[in-house]
Amino acid sequence: MTFPDLADPDSVLAGMALLDVEYPGLFRWMGEVNLVKQALFESGHTAVPAGAIEEWNGFMEALRERGIPLAIHSDLGSDEEPTRYLPLMEEVLRRYPDNAIVWVHMGLSRELTTLDPQRHVALMTALLERHPKLMLDIAWRVIDDAYFSTPEGREAYVPFLNAFSERILPGTDFLASRDKDLDVYREELEITGRIHRELDDEAFRNIALGANYFRLLDLEYQAPAICPE
């Protein structure tokens, strides 16, 4: 369910009700939805006001009852102001501690490519420790381009991903379009999956082989076991 306008929470339950009628029982995921996405500012998008977050109770309760996670795009900030928008996600997590929330791209974006990896890891660690229902998504090649592909990035992120391996989801964030072919997809898959090679066995099974995803959605699948050396 990607339709929700988080700045207009009253419309979300109505949208869910419509999907229930047209596609009963089909939808098990909400998002990626935008709390703040700087890439869209030129198109008129603005950050969701903090006051609107307290009005999410209705649809957040419905998501909890159905066991549906909410995947949120919420930029941390920019190179000039790295944590400008962090309070918005903190407010969401404070108000809705019992909802499964996936913070996509760990808050990173094309507008934030120079954040010190150790500082970012410290921020993510603190939030994961305070909010047991929070998960992070490491999809999108921007993360590898700016962070995972650097020695400093790998030094910071590999231990972090291993330590919190049950709280991390993978993905490509690949957007299909007419100007992209299979070769482009393969390149994106290669780039977004490179960090998986650095993980320990448990983290590789949880993240790369999908164990976390199966658990999050309560699916009747098991990730393949790691073969012993």
C-alpha cells in the first residue's frame, strides 16, 4: 500500500477500506511512504508536519491489528544539516512503539553523502536499542556509492550489521522504467548486494537470505542454512 499521504492521515483508513473491498486480504505491507523526501521538494513535496504524526492513531492501530509493517522514507538531513529531520522519525517511534516500522535507506539519501559513518552508526544503534520494533532497510545503491564502498564505511557498518542482523532488511530499491533493461538491474543488484559478502554467517542468513523478511511478515518459509566450511 503505497498510497498513504502521511500529512493527511484521515484519508489513509478510507484508502485501506477501499482496498479491502477490491482486493480482500491481499495487502500485507504499507510503504514506502514519505515522511520527508528532499528529492521531491522541487515537485512541491514538503516534510510532514510533526503535528500530523499524532493524528496517525487510526491507521496505525489498524496496521498493528493486521500485523502490517510500515516502511517509511524519512531523510535524516543533508550534507549541510545532517540530522535536520531526525526529530520527525523520533516522534513517530515515540508515539507508536508497538508498530513494526521499517526505516528505509537508514535515513540516507543523495542529499546526505558525507555523514561520518561512525556518527551514523551511533545514531542507528541508539534508535534500535530504544525501539525494539524498529527495523532498518539497506536498499538503494546510494548507500553503497557513498558509504558501504569506502574502507571507512565498511569498517563502521559491517560490525553494525552483524550486531543487529535481526533488524536489517535488504533490497535493491530498483525502479523499473522504460530506459532500464536487464543489464541495469543486474548492475543495481550487484552493487546493493556487495555488502552482504562482508557479513558473518548469521547476518548473511538473516539479511541476504531473507530470514528477517519471513519473520517480519510471519511467512511460512525458512531461510536456507549456511553450509559449514
